[in-house]
Amino acid sequence: MARLLITIAGVLALLMGLLWIGQGLGIVRWPASSFMIDMRPWALRGAALAVVGAAMIWFGRRR
């Protein structure tokens, strides 16, 4: 059960990190009122979060 929860949290973290990268680079402009659009620090934070999410997925799927 714990592996499943870690995997789900990892997928959510990975997706959120990718969204932050897209917003930080100005690729994703949704929602239009977001303060993160075209802000490079958010792209870096998103990359870090995506790496953590990928590690969580790897750890959760490991046998």
C-alpha cells in the first residue's frame, strides 16, 4: 500500500513540476493570472520537483 501511495505522490509531483517548468519558461500560459509565467526561478523549482517526483516513482515501482 505504501508503494502505491509513493508512486501516486511521485506522479503528482512530476506533473506539477512539468507545469511549473512550462509556466516558468512561458510555454504554458494557464491560468492567465498566474504569477509564475515567464519567471525563470519557477522553471528551476519545477525541474527540481520533477526530479523528486521521478525518484519517487522509481522508488515506488522498485521491487
